[in-house]
Amino acid sequence: TEYIIKNIQWTTGNNFTVERGRQQIEEYISTWEVHESWLHWSEFLQEEELRYSKKYHYRVCWSIPTRRKPIPRATASVYFVIEISKVKPATLPVEVFFTLESSRLIHRPEQCRFREKWLKDIIESKMILMERL
């Protein structure tokens, strides 16, 4: 069976606000297939002014708290960039990209199926590093 990549209808450049961007990122990650034990929070980091576009940077921080360890020893971050072109019409949807902490690979929501294993791998590598230190 072929998997259908889930995406959302992203807002247009002229309807974009920093808070709307954060809400849309939350809406998008709600389509990801992650176990209910994962908790996350999202935040706006910064606005970047470029010659032909504006970029808005966000972070979504993931962890699995438990009763025995309500404060997790490690977290995994996913970084989102929402880009608004200064050249293309403002009625077009914003461009969205995301990267995972410790990775330089850039993902696009409409082309990528998110894997829960990516978050697990980040946390596992941090735990191994902490044990070695």
C-alpha cells in the first residue's frame, strides 16, 4: 500500500502572523504519527530579514515524561522555518521547511513523512553522550 503524505493548507503570505505560523506548525505536527506518550511545546525564535524574503524561525521541543521521571533527561528539537517571499504574490501560500536537531537535512511538509524514530534517535544519542561524560 502506498502511504499518503499528510499536509495542511498553509496560510498565504498576506494572512501570515507570527502566532498564526506557530498555530499552523501545531496543526501540521498533529498529522504526525507519534505515540501519545510524546509531549511537545512550540515557540517562536526569531525573524530573519533577507533580500528577497522574510524567514520566521520556530522550535518544537519533544520529550517523553513519565511518572517516575516527570522531567525528562533529554529532549529532541525540530526546527521550522516559514518563508514569505518578497517577490512572489502575497496570495500564495508560505513556504515551510523543517530540520531535526543534529541534522542538516531540510524536509518539506508536502514531500516528507515524519518518523517518530527520528525523535527517539536524537534522545538516545544524547543519553549515550551523557553516560560517557
